[in-house]
Amino acid sequence: MSWRADVITLFPELFPGPLGASVIGRGMAEGAWSLQTTQLREFATDKHRTVDDTPSGGGAGMVLKPDILAKAIDAVADERPRILMSPRGKPLTQQRVRELAAGPGAIIVCGRFEGVDQRVIEARALEEISIGDYVLAGGEVAAMVLIEAVVRLLPGVLGAAASHADESFEDGLLEYPQYTRPQVFEDREIPAVLTSGDHGKIEKWRRAESLALTKARRPDLIE
Ligand code: SAH
């Protein structure tokens, strides 16, 4: 069984969007992973197909109703992790991405408006995941970020498996700078060590660049 994402959303027409392009889209076409969307509104029970209501206690905006969302989740739930995209969630890390890639897939709920009734988060044990400290208008783009990060790790999606090992975060550091031809671009040369053919020296140079870059930009990753 290949990796399977179920996305619960008020905007299924946004999918697959960028997930249909390039290596991620090819991976889907070749069966390495699959995507199914659920229109939350289909689980509404009144004639207006209401999915949200005003916040208890007052305040601006609307909140997604717990009963409707729970029914949508129950319609697709199985042993896969149930995730709610949320700015209050745990920040997404490459570590969590790797864990998800090792599993059967994910059920992903996209919030809208002011968010989701707290009780459905608890009752369906939703794992809240954030893609960063800023606020989006909805969870769809965040869900795409999560899915794309996972799918590129799946076997057969990215060609050479070796290309994962060196990347930013995979060894706890940011990646060293990359270069390609031409040899000279606007008076800037490729660092000589990279064209020396000395693989030991290249390895050492890359490691040093990685460390320097991480110290300068993300000291929190070194600590
Ligand atoms: N009132 C909420 C924000 C709601 S934004 C608050 O202050 O916490 C509407 C929806 O967009 C959220 O329910 C969530 O699904 C999604 N969203 C917004 N920012 C996000 C982020 N940084 N990471 C993941 N999802 C996000």
C-alpha cells in the first residue's frame, strides 16, 4: 500500500495544485502516493449546508462546528495519524516529516476562519501542526507544505536516495552552498576546491561551510 493523504477542506478545488507538478505529481501518477479530498460541507445537516458558527463568548469571525467536522473525520479515519493544520500547533520539523513518511499516510484537517472548536480537537485526538509563526487564511497551503515535504522522501519519488542525506536539517545543519557551470559568472568563480577533484578536501570544505552558515543563520540548530 502506498502512502495515502486524506485532506478535509472547504476548498477541495485547491488540490492537488502544486502537488500535481514535477516530481511530486509524477510520484502520484506512478502510484507512489495518493491524495483524496473530502468536502467538509457535504457533512452539513441543514439546508444551508452550514459548517461554522459564531464563537462562544463573543468575538470576530466564525468557528468550524465540532459535530460536522467529527463526521467528516470519521468517514475517512483509520490507523493513520490525524493532523490539524494550526498556527498553535507544534512547528513542523524534518524529523516529524521523516516519521510521517515512514507511516501509512495522514488524515489532514484544514481549518478556516477563526479555527476549529476545541472539543473536536480533543475528541478526535488531532495532532496540531504549524508550518511557522505567521497566520494563514486557511490550512490548505499548510497541508500542501506538509504533504510535499513527506512525499519527496517516499521511495522512488526523488530518484537518487543519496540526495536526501546531505540536505539542510538532515544532519542537523543547513546545507553548504551549491555551484554549477559556468566556471565564471559576473566575475565570480566557483570555489577552486570544488573543481580540484580532491573528494576529501571537498567534503571538509562543505562541512566547514555548513557549520559556518548554521552558526551565522541558525545558531539554535547547533546549541
Ligand atoms: N484564529 C486562529 C487562526 C486561524 S487561521 C489563531 O489565531 O490561532 C485559519 C486556519 O488557517 C487555521 O485554522 C489553520 O488551519 C490554518 N493556519 C493558519 N496559519 C497556520 C500556520 N502557521 N500553520 C498551519 N496552519 C495554519
